[in-house]
Amino acid sequence: MGRIITIASAKGGVGKTTIAINLSLTLSRYFKKKVLLIDFNLTAPHISTYLGLFSKNKTLNSILKGNESIENVIQDYFFGLKVITSSENLNDLIGIDFSYLKYELNKIKGKFDFIIIDNAPGIGREAIN
């Protein structure tokens, strides 16, 4: 059963994304763990930029809209790390339902040793979900 770890902070700009990426890569590369990294900062996603992964159609947003299953959105990265990015298009925020994430994570939780979630800053709706 996979362990879910969320990197969160009430303030932005404190290194959440850097910690999430480095923790994920370290667990994957050096400890040979199966790791999934998820960019849950929907309003200001950065993981795709940091890692050079871009997918306009298959993002976390398409999962939260109920258009895609989580298995179809996972991208491969170096050292066996798997990544789910978020869309940088603000129009992709329309019609999302946060409840889809819990359901989709439960489907794949057993396939990973760790699921690392880079959360949105603050204590608003996005961060709390």
C-alpha cells in the first residue's frame, strides 16, 4: 500500500515544489522506490516547467473534470519517477471537482511506494482539498 505525502505551506515561495521534486527523485533514484509526483497547485503549476514535461491534454485537470482516468495521465520521467502535471491554462480550471482525486488515487495507491503531492500555497479551497 502506497504512502501519500503532501508538501504544504501557508505561504508561497518557500520551496514546496523544490522539496517535492527532490524528495521524489531521491526516493526513486537512490532508494529504488516506485514514486508518483503530482502537481496539485492548479492555479500556478510549476512541476511541468521545472522538469520539462508538457502535456496539454492529459493533466491533473482532466482527471478532476472526469475526462481521464489517472492511469492515462501519468508521465514517465528519469530514474523511474512517474509524474502527473497540472494544466497551465486557466480555462482548464472550469468544471473541476476535487472529489475525483481521492477516488482516482485509491485506484493506484497500491502500485506505488510513495505518492508525493506538491500542494498549492495558502489555506484556500485548493490547498485544503
